[in-house]
Amino acid sequence: MASKLLQFQSKASEASKLIAKHGTSYYKQLLEQNKQYIQEPPTVEKCSELSKQLFYTRLASIPGRTESFWKELDCVKNLWKNRKELKVEDAGIATLFGLECFAWFCAGEIVGRGFTFTGYYV
């Protein structure tokens, strides 16, 4: 266990040195590649305007997303009606997807408890 810890520490040290050496150049390169998305001048008013635009754009997209949801639900209902014709591969994929959702739920619960398996800190 101690050897793994030392190995992890050396890898973390190498990564921090790499970031210290190349981090600023990567940051500058990233900004240069995406300069078309940067609003000038970066004022509080501009940020407020952009956040309002994002909020109302997302709000306006709700009808389209609900329509997509109902279409997906209709597909699931159709699959359930014709479940006798369902292939084993499709059932396996659906099962794996359900297990993945359950695993993410369990991981979220563990994170929400402060990374404990036994319960919440009170």
C-alpha cells in the first residue's frame, strides 16, 4: 500500500510540474482558439446580459425538449407492446443501461453522504 502511495505521489508531482511548465501556454492557446466566443469588454453588465440570454434561450427550448421526451416515451411504449419480438441484444442493452443508471445513483448517494458508505454525518 505504501509503495502505491509513493507511486501516486510521484505521478502527482510529475503532473504538477507539467502543468506549471505548460499550463500558461495551454491557457493562452485555448483562449486564442476560442476568441470568437469572448465578449469584449468583459464587464458585469455584459455577463449579466449573457446569463439572461442563456436562461431565456434554455426556457424557450423546453417545448422542443418535451416534444422529444414524448416521442421517446411513445417509442418505449411501442417496444413494450411488441416485447415478444424484442431481440436479446436489445434487452441486454436496456438492462445494462438500467444498471448504469442505478450505479450512478449509488455513486451520487455516496458523494452526497460525504464519501461514506455507512450513512450521513450528523
